[in-house]
Amino acid sequence: MTATDRTQSAPPALPEQVVRYVDRSQRSVDGWLSPLDARLVALVSAAQAGWGITGTLGEIGVHHGRLLILMALGLQPGERAFAVDIFGEQELNVDRSGEGDEGKFRANLARFGIPADRVAILQASSLEIRWPDIERQAGARSRLFSIDGGHTAHITANDLAIADAGLLEDGVAVLDDYFNPEFPEVSQGMCQHRLVDGGRLVPFAIGDNKLLLTRPGQGERYRAMLERSVPSRFLVRPTEMFGQPVIVFRTPRRLVHRIRQSELARRLRDHPIGRALKPLIRRLVRE
Ligand SMILES: C[S@@+](CC[C@H](N)C(=O)[O-])C[C@H]1O[C@@H](n2cnc3c(N)ncnc32)[C@H](O)[C@@H]1O
């Protein structure tokens, strides 16, 4: 194995401040982000940096900046982040998802030592902007783009189209709430993007509440990187979605999940004894 092979197969090194934020300090910022989802995003960002992918990182729908700060902590020299939110114009927040506050967002950036000039802030509804408006301020196309603004089907499809236009060919978009039954229109918006609008973003990984997307043919190395970097207790299984291979991770919150996602259960599933015991086990640990 050459030194390059070793670097490509080792989990990407997360900067210490990123690890601290993922495991602990993100909780001090109001918002919605599980430690597992934070880790998935941090790993993607660090892997991109290791692979020489450079560009802007940012989000539509920042609230107080919980995820945006994580992205900004991973900025490489010369890169800038972007943040799009309606902030004070909450009358435009049609589905009442979160409540952006520019003052609290700026204070949180400062608290985590992120210089104000490293983040382009656009106060606007995403329905009123197109990708070039963001690029003019952020200075480059995007390597990592989170979509967590309005949660209607129309806004979701609109925001996916902005991400599709701005993302580098091997960049990653992160869609919030796709599987959240409280926001079924997010799923509808993603289906519209892929099946009606001819959008080019396809899934490659699923976390607690994030769907990770890239262009067809680009998911393999991200999937492989996550599989070797995320502790196996979070791994549910590889499967397919929109005709693309995806890997599913989930925080095992209940005993039944812990058992199902254990190494022993994985081995038993592929063994004749495990297959024979399956009906009994299902009766015992029915959710
Ligand atoms: C669920 S919160 C975002 C949470 C955030 N990503 C975090 O890390 O905690 C949704 C945000 O989207 C903003 N928003 C709602 N509709 C929007 C729109 N049409 N354009 C831009 N932002 C919007 C809201 O103001 C709110 O801050």
C-alpha cells in the first residue's frame, strides 16, 4: 500500500475544534442537529479538504447558526461561507420552521471565533434569489450546501435547484427533514427535484435527519469514506434510493436499535442460525 493509498483509506482527521463542537459545544447554539448528523457533515467537509476540493460552504435556513458554525469551523484558507435566511422577515416563514435571528447568529459566530468577513450573510427569501446572487458574495462555487429553510414542497424544490446550480460537480448537498413526518412536503420537494424538474442531486447517505446528496457517479468515495469513519454502532445498512446506492446511519436511541446495530446482530443476520431465529427474535423485540 502506498502512502497515498493509506491517506485515501484512513478516516479524515477532524480538527480538534470541530470534534469539540460536534460532541459538546453545538448544544450551546439553539437549533436542530444531532451529534451523528454533525459528524457526517464534518467528515464530508474534512474529506473534501483532504481530496483537494475547495469552494464555498453554506446554508439556506440558518436560524441561530448551529450547523453553519460547524461548516465555518471547517473553512480552509481562502474559503468563505454563506448564510441565507429571511431573519427579521418572519412573515415570509410560511411553514413556521425555526425563526432566524441575525443578531443571535452573528453573536454565535463571534463566540466561536469565526471572523465576520469569512461569512457572506444574505437576508432574503430563497424564493427571491438565484445561485449567482450567492456566488457574487461568497466568491466561489459550493463544495458543501445545506438546505434547511422553508419546508414546503415548492421551497424545497426551489432550494434544491439553487444548490444544484451552485454545487461543484463533486460537491455535497445536505437536505434536512426528508424523513420527518412533520414535514412531508420536504420529501415531495425532493421527489419533484429528481423526478419532475430533472434535478441532478441524488442521495448517497442517510443520517438521523439529514439526506446527503451529490451528483450521480460521485457518491461512491463519500459512501466508502463514511463507512470506514463512522463507528459501526451507527450503521444500519446499505440500501438503494432513487436508483442509487445509499448507506443508512442512525443513532441507536433504544435498546432494540442498539441490539440490531451491534456487530453480533450483523453477523447473525448472515448466518443460518440467525436466519432460523429471526421469527422468534422479531416477536421478542417488536418495536
Ligand atoms: C429549521 S430552521 C434552520 C435550522 C438551522 N439549520 C440549524 O442549524 O439549527 C429554518 C430556518 O429557515 C428560515 N427560513 C424559512 N423560510 C425561508 C425562506 N423562504 N428563505 C430563507 N430562509 C427561510 C427560518 O427563518 C429559519 O431560520
